[in-house]
Amino acid sequence: MTALNHTDVSHTVFRLLGIPGLEDQHVWISIPFFISYIIALVGNSLLIIVILTKRSLHEPMYLFLSMLAGTDIVLSMCTVPQALAIYWFHAVKISLNCCIAQVFFLTSTFMSESGILLVMAFDRYIAICYPLRYTAILTHALIGKIGVTIFLRSYGTVFPVIFLLKRLTFCKSNIIPNTTCKHIVLAKISCNDIRVNIWYGFFVLMSTLVLDVVLIFVSYMLILRAVFRIPSRDARHKALNTCGSHVCVIILFYGPGIFSVLTQRFGRHIALHIHVLLANVYTLIPPVLNPIIYGIRTKQIRDLVVCCFQNRNDFNNRN
């Protein structure tokens, strides 16, 4: 399909190329993507079910974890089904409205996950620095308000992007060299001045992800200061161990993203398909590994999951 270049024509249908240069490998690439997608859906769904059905896990830490798991499910559903449709069925066409909707939900979900990681750092700070007032400070009502605030911040911040993209005229090309629609990638194939889009994208990045990283860093500095004031070595180890899972999840969420941004900024000699693969892997790593990390490292969750499966096996054996 030949892209039109007339300035009086604005494309309303686009073609997602998948991973440019590796089209003949799409079927093989889809296998780890599909397996990872299933692991993400099953793992995070199981985590939510265990937390919500077991009253012993109705504590602030686990309620925030259930929010994280729900966000991971949405994040994986925003990207992987579209990629699999391209890999398996060559369903490369996408309308402008669907493309903008994907940009909105994908970006806002990233913002939400970052916000949840921030409040989980705040949760660890309260648990370690004010253990006797932990449940009194983080009541269920406050947790609900925090959750609403996180999602309002995410969706409210990204909402103007819809209008910034709708105002553009797409007369250059209708080819998107990716598996998903992204704000600046879509803006770059327009014929308009996109400086507003670039600066607003920068504002969103600084006011959400970068601010969250700074506040998380400050939280852990305060946590470390409080921990090293504890006289007992065992108590210090126990306090640090409660933060281990959260630190791993933070590294998995921000680490690949920072690496992907750096490769796009400074790795101009790197092939395009490497950039696209990195971006795809970045969206899959947190949803896949988060439930595994918390399932393995958190004793309460691990014991309850094992207990549930043992009870189910005993029930099947009796029948």
C-alpha cells in the first residue's frame, strides 16, 4: 500500500509494521510474547484473587500490590494483543481514533503504575518509621482515596494528548514502524509543527515519571536513615527485607525504560528493529515478573497460594 503525500489529504487509517526488518521472523517472535502474556494475565489475576479473598492480606501493602497487579494486566492488554494480531494475522491496519485511544490508555497506564510504585514506597516508609501507627495512618478509606488520586492524575495528565493529536494533519505517511501507536511516533508522521506535542510530552514525563523517581529516592533515603538507627542487627535485616520485593519491582519498571530512552537518544547507529524490540520487552517485563517476585519473596502470599493449590488437590483426590 503506497502512502499518500498530498498536503490536502490526511490519513485516517495507518499501518503498523510490527518489527521492521524482521517481518519473516514475526511468527517465532510471537511465541515468547504469547507465553509472557499468558503468564502476566494468570500471575496478576491470581495475585488479585488471593489478596482480595484472604482477609489476612487486607493490609495496606497488599492492597497497593493488588492495584499494581490490576495495572499490570491493563498494561499488557494495551500492547500484546495488537502485537500478536500483527504477528499472526497480519492485521496491520488501525484507524486514527483507535491509534489515539491506544496512546491514551498505554501512556496513562504507565503513569498509574509509576504512581502506585511511589505510594508503595510511602507505605514502606510508614511501616518502618511509624510501625505502631501504620494501620491507623493508612486506613482503607485513605488507600481508596490514594488509588483514585493516582488514576485521576494519570488520566488527567494524558487527556490533553488526545486533542494534541486530533489537531494534526497526517499527510506525510500512514506507516508506523512499530507494534503500537505512541504519541511522538504518531506526531512525527504529521505535516504540522509538533513543538507543542514535544514540550507537553516532556512536561508529562517530568511531572509524573521523573517526579515519582525523585520522591521514591527520597523515601528510601529516609527509610535507610531510620533502619540504620535500629540497634538490633536482626531488626535491621528484617526491615530491609520487607523492602526487597519493592526495590526489585522499581528496578524492573524504571530500569528497562531508562535504557530504552537512552538507546533512542544516543544509539542512532542501532538498527530500528532493536529499538522496537526493546520497547516491546519493556512493556512486558513488569507485568510478567512482578507477580513472580512478590509470590516468591513474600511469605504470606507464597504460603496462601501453596495452601490454595494443596486444598484443591485434596478436593480432587477425594472425588
